[in-house]
Amino acid sequence: MLKNTCKIALAIFSVAITSQAQDPAPSAGCSLATIKGNYGLTLTGKATGYGSVSGVGTVTLDGAGKYTGSTSGVVSAGGLSTVYSTPVNGTYTLESNCSGKVVVNFVNLALSVEGVTIFTNGGNNGSFIVTSPTSAQLSGAAQRQ
């Protein structure tokens, strides 16, 4: 009886493991059009020559690889804090796996950065980190509006 119970348990366990090992159904993937629209965003970090940076903003992605918007925030350095407000613009790419690259131009700050991004939840949520220049250690998140 114990042998049969063990065999049945092993058979059930094997079936469970086999079904979990199968790849899930492929997703539809992403394209530039997936993230077309308006997004709210946050930005935090630090940049050499600027100090600590935190900000919020909005951007409109055109679904063809370009965007425009504006950000406002605070730059803190040397015990002083300065409020900033600047238009932003740039370009973005998006691979079918929903990862991509972004270029951000902070117009009034004369600062341009490049980074990597990933979008989840059907393009509703995004995260990004700056990769260049290395003096700008910034990251942020975007939420479809």
C-alpha cells in the first residue's frame, strides 16, 4: 500500500513539475506605439556639477520615437537648494521585449543624458536609469496618465 501511495505521489509530482516547466504563452510584445501617450514621471539622483536632483514632470510620447514635456524639481548642492523648471525633449527606442533606450534633453539646464528603460503592464508603467554620462546618477519612473 505504501509503495502504491509513493508511486501515485511521484506521478502527481512529475505531472505538476512538467506543467510548470512549460513556457507561458508568448506575449504580444512591445513597439513604439505601445507607449504612445501621456505619462507622469519622477526623477531622483545626483549629477556632478548640479548636486542632488529630484523632480516630477509630464511627457507626451508620439509613438514614433520622439517625446516632449516638462519637468520641475529641486537641485541641492553645497547647502543651497534651487528650484528648477525646464522643458524636456528627446528620443526613445523600444524592443519587442519592452526594454529600450532613451535620450533626455533638459533644455534650460543644458544637460543631456542617455539611459535604458523598461515598460511593464502593457506599457502603463516604465522605469529608467541614466547610463551616460556617468556623472549623472539618475533614475526614475513613468506612469501612463
